[in-house]
Amino acid sequence: MSEDHSDHDHHHERVDEGVDDRETWARRRREGVPTNENLLVVACMDERIPIEDALGIELGDAQVFRNAGGKVTDDVIRSAALTTNFFDTDEIIVINHTDCGMMSAPDDAVRDGLEAQTGGLEDADLDPSLPELTIGDADVMDWVKMTDDIDEACAAQVEFLRESSFIPDDVTVTGYVYEVESGELRRPGDRVGEEISERRV
């Protein structure tokens, strides 16, 4: 005599659910599904910054844009404009970090190296698809964006995003400095280590 199994889940139902989840994941942009946290992170490309761990997020929670120095460039504005206006992103976090390579060389050395590589910075293409976009009369160092003070740089990137006409006013923009020596985030200007290591008289 066979038992009645009509009240249990069939295995194919669990498999179908997994298939549906994967299809939704793959098609999330076409279906208008935003990131899990409606979040864009702009960070330095330095390999020592574990973005997800530092922010306590997981894959799918955020769009992550990395470049040298975690700087707000024209391409960051382009990407931020698209995601905040068309993909429901309502928060941007900027992460800069201590011991950044963008603080490791003098301007003249960087300028001379790029000049030697390109053979002439004035006419060098900045964007292969837009040959008319060149440095022109500007200093190439304004494009490279080296950093003198990481806290000031982080605060400046936040302001660039807040002031951009491409970013909606209701988007929250915040910045943090990741300390590679401690593996922790802090707010720009909150150099706790210096404060607690000095005697106050």
C-alpha cells in the first residue's frame, strides 16, 4: 500500500525557484530591478580595499565604480547620473584610503612620464571613442588628480557629487576613508589615532 505524499513539496518546485531566481538576477537591469541597497560605491582601485567587507554588504547590494584614487571624474558623473536617474539608486558612498598611490609621486615625475609615453599630451586622446576630447590647454595633472591630503580629497569628491547638476538633490552622498593599517573606515578628518596618541596639556 503506497503512502499519500500529496502534502509535501516536490523537488522540482525548489529547482524551479532557483531557476527563477537566477533568471531574475541575470535580467535585473532589463526588468528594472535596482541594486539590493539602491547604492553606488565610488572607490579607489587599490586591491587592499575590500569594499563589501568594509561596508558590510554582499554581491548584488551595490554597484561599485573603481578608479585610481577613487576620484569623481567625468565618467563617474556619467555613471552616477545614469544609475540615480534611471535605476533607482538613491545613495552614493565614496571610499578613499590611506597610503594611496595617488600620493606617492611628485607632479613633475607623473607629468614627464605621461609626456614621454604619449609623445605630446596636448593631442593625446583621453577617450578612444571621442578623439576630440583632449587635454588642450589644461594641465594634465588636473586630469590625473594626484592627492596631497586623503581626508581633504575624500571630502572634495563628496562635494563634487553633491553639486553635480546630473545627480538628483535627494540622493544621499557620503564619504569615508579606509585605513589600510587598521582595516577600518573613518569619516574624513576623524584621525582618531593622532588624537589619542598625543598628550593634552
